[in-house]
Amino acid sequence: MFYDDHEPPHVHVEYQGFKAKVDFSGNVLAGGLKSKSALRLVRDWIDEHTSDLERDWALAREGKPLEKIPPLD
């Protein structure tokens, strides 16, 4: 997540050199991971942390520091 990102709310993910932007519903907006397993893990992580992601998105819009969200293990 970056401070100057555009709507809709999304996260940037990377797996084995492949990059994607994924919205908070798990839809790939740009790019791709080339791994269904990796995308499934990202979607599960988003489902688990949706409220955290929404909070950080709002903080980023206000230019405030983001709160740390546990990474995907």
C-alpha cells in the first residue's frame, strides 16, 4: 500500500518476481502472480485482515502513519 495510490483500495503483492495489485475483495486489478496457490494465500490473508487494510487505507489517505499488519507466512 502506498500513500499516493488511487482508488479502489488495494494492496501490491509479489511472488517469485511476479507482481499484482489486488483489491480488498481479492480481485486482481493489474498484473498477476502466475500461481493459483499464491493468489489463494493472498486472498485468504486479505479476508483475515480486511478491517486492518481498510483502516490503513484511510490512514494513508490522511497522510498518517500506517499500522503494521502481520505478513503472509
